[in-house]
Amino acid sequence: MVAYYGERLEEIIAAEQGGLTEAEEALMDLLNRKLRRESEKASRAGATGRQRP
């Protein structure tokens, strides 16, 4: 899952350099929030030694 979001992040960065529409910016914000939540979940799961659904 992390690899997937890493690839998406690369696409987002490339899109940013070309300029984004308002809708694209909104989607990027949502993706960034999801990536942050998944990262936090992974960190918590790593701290407890187990994965969370």
C-alpha cells in the first residue's frame, strides 16, 4: 500500500509542477490526508507490533 501511495505522490508532484485545477487540488488534498492517515496507522501498528485493519 505504501508503494502505491508513493507512486501516486510522484504523479502529484509532477502535476503540481504543471499547475493544477481547483478540482485536482481538492483531490490531491484528499489523497494527502489518506496517505497521512495510513502512515500514522502503520506507525501505530509498528509500535504495538501488530497491524491494524
